[in-house]
Amino acid sequence: MKPNRIVTALKEGRKASGCILMFPSTDLVDLAGIAGFEFIHLDGEHGSFSPESLDAMCRAAEAAGLSVTARTPGLDPAIINLYLDRGVQGIIGPHIETAEEAKALVDACRFGPDGDRSWGGGRATFYNDPASIKDEHGSRLHIMKQANDNMLVIAQLETIKGFSNIESILKVKGIDGFTHGPNDLAQSMGLPGQPEHPTVIEAIGDANRRIHAGGGKMWGDLTDTTYAHQLFLSASRVFLKNLKQEAKGKMGGY
């Protein structure tokens, strides 16, 4: 298992740069590596990733020198383990509302004694091949420790209930950071479709202060990320705008 480049960056006292993908594309993974990103993040909650495409994306990422994190569709340990078995080294667990759910997220992501992650036969554990996993003690402990050392567990708080339980969630050992879901938060506050409403913005700012005051970190404290599709759309709009301006200038010359 290769080191998690986000963990490496944090040890160096800096944030890691990542590219978020909503759909599988090994070509985009290659390009992200060429561009200089350090990791890719797969949105498994709203994106279109199958187990087969997750395998392909993780393989492509490793070949390009990138680490992989993902937001899973939910908190089911079986689903989380499916992602981890492919080689994902960081999980954003959506819709965390209680300390119990945060603890369950940690347990699903980390091997014992730090959690309760199930050992599987996927590529992340060398397909459970005895010759590949045996250490001098004849056990899997070295792989389990390495996996835990390179695992990032991020709790996504996106409801009023989750925000109200921040202090108790902060006490859960093994949560590395937090993030929000402005759209779902707005809906839980009776403001559907208004993530930029002043009340929502104020609630997020207050939550951030409480998390930092309690010694927690935000996902944005650990990484700088951008969406792959937004990079394409932004560059395309600039390109098309320039074309229109050039065409207008030429027409004005006649």
C-alpha cells in the first residue's frame, strides 16, 4: 500500500491538492496526475461509480502517483468496505448527525484496534494472498497498521441535528476532519434550494468556529479541491467568450 499523499502533505505542514470527479474516467485521472494534483476524490453519493469503475479509477490513480479519497453513498459498513477494498484511503461519511454515527464511521474505516473494519479479499489487501501479506510474525498486522496510518475519516455534517451535536461528535476518537453540505443543511433549516441564504451561511460559520474551538479540523484545512467538470466548463466558457470577441472584432473591421 502506497502512502496517502494527503497524510504526507499534512506531515510537511501543508495542504494537499485534489480533483473531484462525479463520474469514472481513467483518462481524467491521468490528466490530473499530469496537471500536478496529489489526489482524486470520487463522489460516490451523487456520482456514477460501480465497484468495477472504482477498481479502474484506483488503479489509474496509483499509476499516476495519486491517492484516492471518496464520499460514500451512506454509512453502511459493507458499502464503505467496498470502497476501501478497492484502494480508497480516505472516506467522507455523509449525513453524520450523532456521536454514535461518527463512531460507526470510524469503526468501518479503520482496522482494529482503532476500529472494526472488515478484512476482505480486494486489491487493497493483496487479494488476501498469504504469500503477499505475511510478515515476520506471520500475520496481517503490518498491513492493517499501514492502512490505519494512511486512512482519513471525514464526517459530513449537513443537518440542524448534526450541527447541534458538534461538541459530542468532536469527542469521537478517529475523526480526522469535518465538512458540510450546504444544500441539505438549507433544506433541514426550512430553506430548500437556498444554500447561500444568510441564515445558512451564519450557521456554517458558527459550526466552523465550534469545530476549531474543540480542536477539530475542516476538510478545507487539510486540502484544496476543485471539480473536474467545473474546470472544463470554466475553461470552455473563457475559450468561447474569446472566440465571440474575436469574431465580433473581425466583423467590425469590414
